[in-house]
Amino acid sequence: MSGVGQARGRGISGRGKLLAGVGVVILLAVVGGGILERRLHVAALHRETEDAAIPRVQLISPSHGPSVRTLDLPGNVSAWYQAPIYAQVSGYVRMWYKDIGAVVKAGDVLASIDTPGVDAQYAASKANFDVAMARYKLAQITARRWKALQGTQAVSQQEVDVQAANAEAEQAQVEAARHEVSRYAALIGFKQIVAPFDGVVTSRLADVGDYVNAGGGDVSSRGTATELFSVADVHRMRIFVSVPQDYADILSPKLAADVTVPQYPGRVFKAQFLATASAFNLSTRTVTTELTVDNDQRELWPDSYATVHFRAPGDPSILIVPEGALIFRAQGMQVALVDEHNRIRLRNVVVGTNLGTSVQIRGGLKATDRIVNNPSAGLLEGQEVKVVDPTPGYSAPSDAAPSAPRNEDTRAMPAGEDGSEEAGARQ
């Protein structure tokens, strides 16, 4: 029995050592596998970190400028002539004869004013004229009689000269009285409010019985008088547009424009260049430009809003890039290019006209250059980058590809219809 127990004990001891060895091997495998996996994860994280440190950029190419430049600007429609009409005499409105919208001819009576005070002054001026005339006649007779006695012992030369001078003074009084009569006669004529030219009555602020003040007719007056009527000549219309300084080069006598107004959707009115202020507004950096439109059908009304569509020749030899592709640094205006090794090359460029969403580049670029779109301010010369595709639905595709030059610039001011740019750079 003792021999059998010893043999069994030795068997158990050998099996335990085997199991222990297997356990140790498994433990070492688990520990080694964990260490290896962790090292692999660290290496992968290191690679991902290095890859994430490389900036992602989207590329665009400069495009050729359009052959036709378009520009949409707001405009104000004004009458060819428009005159507010004030009273030149004080009194009460006796009657008005033309209401708003009435078509009038030059000289048509718009209203009449009852002026008893002016009538009395006119009558007094005529009476004063009669008195001055009677005195003048008496002075003439006296002067002739004294002149007839000249050279005799009856009168002296001094008295003759005094009577002649008195006759001349009375003649001057007659002229003064005559001018006074003429002045009041003119005021009597202003009792009739008449149209200054052919046109349409656009406002009537006078009613029967209203008291009107003559102060409103004096352009230097600051009284409370208001206009009685307003008459506008609308056979042609003036359209005033404020053109930005960057586009002042398109202004010339050959410039034409299409005009649209909200009340006539789809209708286009042809406008012709008339004049420009030839000076910029200091606050807005725009120049006031005047166009004319025929209005025989009276479809356009004064003081309405219009959109003016300009068209001017473009220069397809000028390259254009989006405004967001520019970098402004101490070295000047630059763009970030990507070379064949995917490294940044900062290049100075000569900027031309700023066209809102895009800008002309007149030097420093070629049509084949790969430009970083919306570059980060932290990009450095020689820095490695990774080129990525634009995000669908967010990043606009490059509409500046040199292989597909645009023939027309559809940008509008202040907002374009399809977001196309129109700036350019000479190759």
C-alpha cells in the first residue's frame, strides 16, 4: 500500500508541474499579447497624430475673366422735371381746378387765390403813380417858365437851375411809382397758380378756404408754408445710380443699361447714359450716375425703385480668383500654392479690381497654378499639406477651372444670382 501511494503521489506532482507550466505559458502569452497590442495601438495613434497634424486643403485654379461684365445696382427713378409750386402772394384759396393725376399744359391754371390786401396795395400804388405824375407835370411847367426868364433881371441863374433839378427829381419819383405799380401788378398775376410746364399733377395740398403764406415761394424762406401743388414732366425719366468706385471704369457715353421695376415683372426698359458726377461720395465711395429712359406710355412713375443692369466688355485675358483665396501679410498680398510634392509655396500677387466675391490678379499667377481655397492664416512656406476633395453640398466646386472659361459674368451687385466671380489676372 505504501508503494502504491508513493507512485500516485509522484503522478500527481508531475501533473501539477505540467499544469503550472501551461499556466505560466498562457500568462506570458496574454501579457506579451497585451504589450504587443498596446505598442501597436501607440504606433497607430502616433501615425494618426502625425497625419492629423498635416493641414487639409482644398484646391482651386484661377480662371479667365468673362468677355462680358454685368453689374446690377439699385436705382431711383425721377421725373425729367419736377417742381413744387408755392404761393407768391398771401391770401385764401378761392378755388382749385386740377387734382392729382391731372394732365396739364404749361400755363394751365391750377388754383386761384383771393388776396384783398394785395388788391388794395395795387390800387394804392396806382394812385401814388397818378400823384407823382401830376407833380412831375407841374414841375415841368415851372421849369419851362423859369427857363424862359433866364438871362433877364427877373430871376437868377441859381433859381433856374433849382427848378430844372426839381423837375428831374419829380421825374424820378414817377419812375419809382411806375415800378411799384408794376411790382403789384406782377403780384396780382400770381393770384393764378399755373403749371410751369407740361406734365402731371403729382400732389395737391391746397383746398378751398386754406390760407397760404407767400413766404413759401421764397427759396430762402424758412417759414411754415407748404407747397400747394407738385407738377412732374414724365415724358422721359431720369434714373440715378450710385456706382462703386471699382466699377467707375465702365462709365462712358456708350454705356447702356436695362432697367426693371417691381410693378412690371419681366418688363425691361432700355436706358441710356446721360451724365456722371465725375466725383466720388466720400462716405460711400460711389459716383452718382444719371441715365435716361423714354416714358411715352407713362408707365414709370417718379420716386420709384428700379434695378439697373449694366453690361460692359470684359477682358478674358485677365485671371480671376475668389476673394477668399487671398492672404494679406506683411509681405503684401499673397496666395498659397501647392507644388507637386504637396508643399505650400506662398506667392506674391498683384491685385486688380475688387469685384465683390472675386478679385482680379494682374500678376504673379499662371492658369495652371493650384491655389489653396480659403487658406488658414497659419500656413507656412514649405509646409506639407494634404489635398482633399470639396465637401458635397458645402464647399463650392471650383468654378475657376482654366479648362472651362466662362463667357459671361453673372455676378450682381450687391448680391449675385449664381455666386460666380468676375475678377482677373493677366497670365
